[in-house]
Amino acid sequence: MPVFEAKVRVRGNEVRSMTVQAKTEAEARRQIAKVGRAVSVHKKFSIDISRGMSMEERQIFFTRLSAMLKSRVGTSEALRLMRDTFTGKIQDVAGRLLSHVENGGDFGDAVAAVGQPDFPEAVVALIRAGSRSGDTWKAISDASLFERELQLAKKGAAKGLFTGIFSFIGAGAMCLGSTFYVGPKIMESDLIKASNTDGSVNIDWINDLAIGIAIFVGFILVMGVVFWLLASVVRRIMPTQADAVILRIPYYKDLVLARDNFIVLYGLALLIKSGVRIEEALRLAAEGSPPGALRTDLEMAMKAVKNGQPWSKAMKTLHPTDKAALISAVDREQIGSTLETLATQYRDLYAQRLASFVPMVNLLAAFVMSITGGILFGQSILPMLMASQNMLG
């Protein structure tokens, strides 16, 4: 992230230097305004080729910081201790976070300002959503747990993903190669021609099956590209419309939407349990959620609260049973607990879908490869067996 150096006039007409990290100069000036009046601001030229914190380093950082904040140690003091007692990337990140906090930002904004590669996007969103409720230590602890569980799911998913995809593509290529090259070459050999005077050596049905398998593989690959574009490109351009389509596709909707739903509902639960008014909690949750169906639902729920109607009925993305649970909640604590339960369900669902995706791809690839092996046998060996039978007969 870009670094800006500034001269700031603070109370007592003192001018001091400070350094901030921000995406734009306007954002840097907003951070500086919390400390004093900016006299000059300029972007510092730097090329950062260092690696970010590893997951193991981030887990240590989160565990120690969460424990201190839970024990009522101030955020600035906790970060200062982390900076002074650790070395390496943990020390560096703690120092940068401390700089943001001392310049007037809260911890969630500081984490967002440091951002990747030290803090993954999902972790940043989770901490920002939770820190708004005031329970920053809990937000950090939950973010650590979420990343750990997500990493385990991704590790299992990535293990055989490329093997399954390449096996699938290879099966389609073998079907086409055997149909348009291997099979014709064998059928044109002198042995086959000499013994096939009556046309009894015929493998047209095998060729038709091979072309059918190749078309099936092509269809699956095209659908995979379409789903990828829908979840990435189209969802950025037309988020609400894309989510409306995604929500109609079982299994796929959980892979695409469940993670964001977990983060948003988790933040909403903490806001409500910490005493924030329902309308204000919905507004903050909507502002912090990515564009799409869930944000639209939160905005509609906020309007429902203003009109004196049950806000959960406006949440079209929630299952009817989830709406019923929210409607039956009689107080703020029950509403918060229900939302927290729903968020946990989405987190677990996302991890389950991610973990089961690769086995499903590998199973489909193994099925297609088995059929391809039979087709290769039929196009290469079967004509010779049929020709030998004709000659012996």
C-alpha cells in the first residue's frame, strides 16, 4: 500500500512529521486530519518486495494481541508491546498498526490500511465487522479461528484440484485423438482392409461414444468457465443480478456466497449484542458488506425497521426457518445469538463445500478416464480382434 509523508500542525502550533499508509492521497489526508491540520502531504516512492506475514506468524500475532485486549490492555499499548518484544514481520506489522492507531484510526481501519499480503481480504473484513461492536479482541480471535479452518479446507481442496482438472481435460483430448487419428490409422492398415471385405469390422458406435464423451467434457469445461465468470467478473459488474442467479444454483451458491454471508451476519450479531440499535446495526452491516443480494436485503430490512415491520421478513436470502428463528427472538440477546448461530452455519457450510469440491471433480475425472480407456481399447485393439476372427473364420 502507498506510503505518504506529511507535515502536520498539531495543538500548540507545533509542526511534526508523520507517515501514513493509504490507498489514495485523499484517504491519507483524512487520516492526518484526525491528528491535526496537514501542512504538506507527498507520496513516498518505495518498492515493497518483502513477503507478508505467514499464516503461522499471523496466528501468533492474533493470539497474543487478542489475549492482551481481552485483559483490558489498551490497543496502542498492546501493539507497542508486540512491536518491542517480537522480531521480524510481526514486529514490522505491529509497528505499522501502531502508527495508524496513534494517528487516530481504530484497529479495524488500521488492519484494512495495512492489508495484503499481511492480512488476507476475508480476515480484514471479519475484523472490521467485529471491531465496530467494541469487542475487538473477540473479532481478532474469531478471525484467527476462521482463517485456520479455512486454511485446512483449502489445503485439502488444493491437494488434488489440478490433478482432477488435467485428468478431465486429458480424457477429452484422448477421446478426440483416438477418434480422429488412432482409430482411422488402424482401420486403414493392410490387415484390416484385407479382412474387412464384407464390412464386418465396424467400430462406428465406439467412435460415436468417443465424440459424445468429448462433447460432454467440453460442455463441463465451458460451464466451469461460465460459473467462474459469473462469480468473479459478472458479480463485480452487476452484483445484485448475479447473486439472484447464483442463489438459484444449489451447491454453487454456497461456494460463492457463504463466506461473505458469514462475515456480514457475524458482524451484525456482534453489533446487536453490544447494544447498538437494530436500525443502526443494519446500516453499519450494509455499509460493510460487499455489493449484492445480502446488502440489498440489509437495506430493505433497515427500511422495514423504520416502518415498524419485522426486519427479518425482508431478508430474502435467508432460509424460511432462519427467518422464523429471528422473528421468534424476543430480545436483543436472543437476536444476536440467533444471528451468530446462522453465521457459524454459513462458515461451516463454506468449509464443507470447499472440502467436497475436489473429491467431486476427481470422481468425475476418474469416471471419464475409465470410459476413455475402454474407448481406446475399442478403437485400437477391437478392430484387430475382429479382423483376426474373420481371417480364422
